[in-house]
Amino acid sequence: MMHSRANIRPYNAQVLVGNWYEDRVMEEEVLTDFLEKRSTGQLSSQKMSEVERMSQAIPLSISAGDGLLRFGHQLMLIHTSVYSAQNTGEKSQLSCCLATGIPHSSGLQDGATEVTATGTTSIRPTLRSAFILGKPNLSVSSDSVKYGDEIILSDTNGELFLTCVKSSTRAGRTCDVIFTSNKTRNSVWIVMHPNINARLEFDGSDVKIDDKIVLAHAPTNKCLSVNVEHFNRSPYGREHELLCELSTGSFATYKAPILWKFQTQSAY
């Protein structure tokens, strides 16, 4: 017996039409990409939770009655200055503190983690802006820091170290500043007096908390600086770019601010 074709529906849920194979492959790729990003913490929702975690406030070390800067202090590195805009000449106050940015792979076979060093305008102690002042050999000590001493700055977990590295995009006199888990000689800095004419006189004398200092990279003698003309955009907001640049010896004509101060918590 013949069935009438008028009663046969040519399309149903099982019929594959159009570029069905390409659509299925794309759906599988989207799902695979989602699962991979979720497992590595790269989803936007996960990044925001990491931003919130790193923005949590933590206490700084309480300074002793003598007001001296000591190894082992948990502290902030702060820069404050007045600068003139390059185009208009309008004067503005710049205030920022050293902070860690977003982690990324170094791309090297050692598998080291690298984090951008940045200058945040949020001047408060958080997981990303509080650091441990230590000795290059990582020995535990509460000795006072003196001008001319070599130091290292690490995050509060002691896993990332402030480091100066060569740049592939900058001039030869300028280097990038990062945090890396691979501590080397490039992670060593020298605390220097801001007055270049009195530097020899103060060499070996105690550094007090809130004293203005220059932080020079030990292997190259380049100074940690704030690039006032350039900003980085990150999940933490608009932040100042940091770099390492040779000092001209004249702070009045030096184009990038190089004066910093260490800050702890007051005992009062």
C-alpha cells in the first residue's frame, strides 16, 4: 500500500541542514576554550576575584621608637612629586606606590612567573602594594638599613622579587621593571642618598623611615623611576608606568622622578 507524500514531514529534530558540521565543531571549540580558561583561572569572573583578593588591606610593620628602617620590615615604597605636563606645562602632583600587576608567563624554559611592576595611585597597604625588605642572601635579620646597602624587595609571600630587565622596545639607557619568581643579581638594589653631592658623606649612615631615597639597580646603577607621561591600563585601573633609567646626576633636569620613601605603620 502506497503512503501519500503529503503526510511526510521532510524536516524534524534529527535532520541535519546547512553547515551543521562546521557549527558542531565551533560549539566544541567554544566549550573546550571555556573549560581551558576555567581550569587556568583566565575567565573574567575569576580575574575579578583575583583583583579583589589582591586589593585586600594588610597591616604594615610597626616602626620602632628610633624610626630606623630595618631589614624584615613589611612596608610600602611610595613616590610623591610635582611635575609639569609636557605639552601644557601645567603643574600637577603625582602620588603613587609600587605595586604588582597581572601575572604572566616569562616565555622562558625556566617556567618563571613574571608580574608587571606598576605605580598604583591607591596609597594604602594591600597584598599587591606591601613588600618585605630583605637582604640579597635572604638571611633573616632585623639590622638597620644604611645608605649604600644592597637590598631586595619581595612580595609578602617571598615568591616574587622586584627586578630590572633589558627591554626590547626601549632605548639602551632604559630598562623594564618587573617582579619575577627567578631571583638573580638583577633583583638587587642599592639604597642611595638623594643628594648626589652628599652621597659619600652619608654612605654607611642609618636610613630613617620616610627619608627620601634613590633606589639604584646594583648591576647597572640605573634608578627606579616613574614615567609621568605614560600610564598602564589594568583591571586595577589607570596606573603609572615604572622603568629603570640612568640618572643624569642633576635631579633638577632629570625627566623621570626617582625619589622614593619607605613607609611603615606608625606606633602612635
